[in-house]
Amino acid sequence: MGDESRQRIERVPGSRRARLTPAPGTDPAPDVSTDSAKDAAASASRASKGPNDERLIQDIPPHY
């Protein structure tokens, strides 16, 4: 068994947690979503309003 085929645990100086090296065959870079996807989702949620949405937004709950 070779050590190269497994993740290794690395100590991080000044930290309480250890860090794992990237697993073989994986991409260590995080997935980054695009801003256009967020904008499209936000505009879609604004466009699909029901009949009571305006009233619910304007209603102020009583303070107890």
C-alpha cells in the first residue's frame, strides 16, 4: 500500500484543527457559483407573486 494513494493529516501551526490533503482524483478547488445564476433566481422569485403577497408584505404584526 502506497502512502500516495491516501489523504494525509497535516498539522496547522496555531490552530486547534488539522487539515486533510486533497483526496486523489478530486478537485481541491471549491465550487463557485456565478452571479448570473443568483440574479436569475432572484428575478424569478420576484416575478412569481401570488394575490396576497403585497398585503402580506405590508402587514405589520402586533407587538406583544
